[in-house]
Amino acid sequence: MLRFAFALLFLATTLAADVVYAPPRFTDIGRLERVTALFPEIDDLYRRHATNEHIPGLVYGVMLDGQLVHVGTHGTAHILHETPVHRGTRFRIASMSKSFTAMAILKLRDAGRLQLDDPVEKHVRQFRKVQPLTADSPRITLRHLLQMDVGFPQDDPWGDRKLADTVAQLESLIAGGLRFSNPPGTIWEYSNLGYGILGHVITRVSGRPYQEYITREILRPLGMTNTVWEYDQVPAADLALGYRWEKDQWRPEPLLHDGTFGAMGGLITTLDDFARYVAFHLDAWPPRDDSDAGPVRRASRREMHQMHVFIGASYETNSPVAALVARGSGYGYGLATGLDSQNVFRVRHAGGLPGYGSEYRFVPDRGIALIAFANRTYAPMTAINSRVLDLILHRAKLPQREIPVSPWLAQRSEQLIRILRDWSAADIADALAPNVFMDREPSDWQSLAQGHFARIGTPVRVGPVRPMNQLRARVRVEGPSGAFDLFFTLTPEATPRIQDIRFETP
């Protein structure tokens, strides 16, 4: 009876073994409608944040599946002239510029013009005089600069005032010797100087000022025609002036001209332009076989998103997602990245300069992104974006992409059920890796399987294969008295076989 039941259940489930790889995809219906329903609440949150934090003006946007689906504005771009912030108002985005510098370095790497493990002095000769903190330190490389474990001290207040420094001033600074807070390669510490040096590397390697290289090779190909480095290139009516909240009033912050430190924080852009850049990052996911168009390869963009250096862990007790959410954070290349206990993988970066504060974040496997620019010194946009993102993830219930069943998972799941049903010698020889019967005696496997089948009764349904990746999955077996899940993992062989089997109670 058991054998007959399984035969019927599997008549229509076999997949051809020659099906090509299919990338994960969003399959939930009504994604946009669920997010759109939250826009009034989101608008209210940003407005109240601007009021509570004394922010003169801000613009923010919500992106879904690569599209800017909502834009909000609040307040003024120029207090004296009472110029309202509009969708095309340009803000200086400060350290959000760093990922453009990192992307340019990777583009040069992909072209074979540098390597991430090149010593810095290979491209910046003045760096030959720089001595790390300890005699046993490794040579300082471009990778150290990218991932901010070079050993420089955190330098926000000092670095933020050096935006207009010339190339000669940067080279003189390096040639005069630099001090370190930690040995390289040991501890993450935020460094504007490191990204200023990376900008100089781009200039030296490309033969063009880094501003020109990034503009021609990244900004313009992405259609970012309203993104510039120098504020006097922006029409006065479109430029958000920066302010400091001091002694219960807004005081103008002087604008710094573009200089060699702009690689760490000098870009000026609009929400729509920056949304094109965020869409370019989101388009790197999922990995897939189709055409890899764009100024930088998808694999290199995904490389920017990885946690190359661990920063730390934290927890939140008032999240709308759960009573307790633990978060681990790290730094990639020009981007901060993290994973929380709800399995939400975030990529983000904030920006802060005298007169400005900004932040953007995106969740690649949920297709959602937020962008916010403000014109108050170090405006805390990270906090509000974090709150809004949690609201969207919780209330709109955006799932991860659905992983299609790979041909090998489909085939091996059917064989596994047959093995556990009647211990077919042919299936055992073809489907099981040798370790299975080395890890547990065949008689013990049979006894274990019989016990689970006895508990649920004659199977009435075998559910669809639920893949976790291309070589790992679960499948549910249901009977009149209950159900169990079969968890299984395949080997990395050219012809993958089952190496791990677990019975789980759903």
C-alpha cells in the first residue's frame, strides 16, 4: 500500500535532468500594492523626523524591484530665499560617494590595470615613506584602504574639512609620514583619508583626475547627468544649501569646493540620479547567466556588498519585526553590510558633512531600497531609514526571491523517497554518497525511517521540493496522522549525490 501511494504521488513530479540553471525570482503577487499602502505612514514618519531633528529640508525615495516608486520632499533648500525642496534639488551626499570610488577601483581591477593586493606605494610613490604601527605589519594594500582596516584613526571631523585640498597637499601629507591607531589588517576603523588616497590611485592609474574617470566611466553610462563634483556647476535654484542647528537657529555652513578629498565625500546629486545608481546595485542580484551589461560587472558589484571586515554585533528590543533582533555588521568595499536574526541582508552607507546628512540602504534579496538626503550638518538619516525599512519589511511582508528547484534536487528527492520506502538497491547505488552508510548503519536508517512513516500513517501527499540553494532542500511527507520534513544535502561532485539526510518535525 505504501509503495503504491508513493508511485501515484510521483507520477507528475519528475523534472528533466537537463534543465538549465534558473535564478531565484520574486513570485509574490501584490508586492507593489502592499508597499504603496504604506506611503502615507512613511511620509508622516519622515516629516516628523525632519521636525524633531531640526532638518531644514529633505528628499527621500522608496524603490521596489529597481524602480523609484515613491518620492517625498519636505522643507526648504535655501532658507533665506524660502526655496522649497523639490524632486530635482541637488544635495551633497558626503560619504555616500565612497562606493563610487570603490566601484572605480574594481573597474580598473577588472580591466587588469591594478590588483587589490597591490601595495599602495606601487601607485602612490609618496607612500613609500609611510611606516605602519608595528614591525611585523603586512604591507599596506589597496584592499586595506577599501575595507577600512588600514589602521588609520577615525577622522570624520578632520577629514570633513579637507574636501577642497589639492593633489599637492595630499601628496605632501603622505610624504610627511602618517600615524596609525592600529596595525593594518586587524581592526576596522572608519577612514576618510584612506578613500582620499584611493581617489589619488584612480587618478594615477587611469591617467585622468578621478572625478573625470568616475564621471565618464560610471556616472554618465548610468544616465546620472545631474550628478557633479563642484557645487558652482549647479544652478542656484536647484542646490540645497547646508545648515547647522546651533543655539536654536539654523546657521549656514560654508560650502567647500571640489578637491582631491572628494573621493571620500564630494558628490552632489539628485534623488532620481542616485536611484539609477541604486538600481544598478540591485541589478547585480541574483547571480544569473544573462547578458552582463553595464559599466561594472555584476560580480564586482556583488563583491562590494560582501562583509570583508567584521565591525560588530548589536541587538534591538523595539523592532516592529520581532521582540528581539540581533544584527551583525561589517564593511565591504565602500559599503556597510549586515545580516540580522530575521535573515535580512542589508547593504547601506551614510553620509555626513558640515551642512549635510544622508543615507541609503537596500535589501538585495527583497528588492527594496530607501534613499534620503538632508541639508543639516550630520543629519541622522540612518535612524529614520532603518525604521522605515523595518516597517516595510514587517507590514508589506516582502519575501525573499523564490529559488527554483534544480534538476538534481528534483531527481534526488524522488530517489530519496523511494529509498526510504523500499530501499531500492538501484537508487541507493545511484543516489547515495558512500558516507551515508558509514555515518549510520543501513539497519538503523531503516528503523529510523519506519518509525517516522508509522507515526504519520500511509502517505497521502508529498509536497513540493523546497530548495535552500542548488544542492540543499526540504520536502514534506504528509499522512493522515501527521507529517515530517526530509532535509537533504547533495555533494559537490559533478554528479551530485545525497550526503546528508535528516528527519524533521514541521
